[in-house]
Amino acid sequence: MKKETSISAIPVEELYKKKKSLQGALLGLGLVLLVATAVIIYLAFSSNMPKVLMIVPFCSSLTLLPAFISLSQINTELKNRNAKS
């Protein structure tokens, strides 16, 4: 099992790599989630699908919350390091 390291202990270059990969993953997953939400909303109103199922894509967007928190922490650490320089 890999040992967790503090963000302050990670070199700047690696933080930029993590930031870039995290942004790419959030963008990709966000777009897929947005398309799935649109499809479910369309199906809910055009077919006999129960309207309560529209809650599912909105609640599944909460799965992106930890990634946004991590990205925010990385951005804050990079901003702090740039201010010190």
C-alpha cells in the first residue's frame, strides 16, 4: 500500500502534473455525466420512465466532489509556493 504524502512535501513539478491530470479527469467525467443527465431527463419526459429517476444523475455528480477538493488544495499549495518565491 502506498504511503500518503502531504501536499506540501510534493515537488512543484509533480503538483503541476497532478493538477493537469486531475483537471483532465474532471473535464472528461463531467462531460460524460452531463450527457448522461441530458439523456435521462429527455427519457423521463418522453417515455413512461418514472420522474423520480431524474435524481440519480444529479446525486451522482457528488462523486466529483473529492476531486474538486483535491484540485482546490493543489491550487492553494501552488499559489502559496509562488507567493513565497
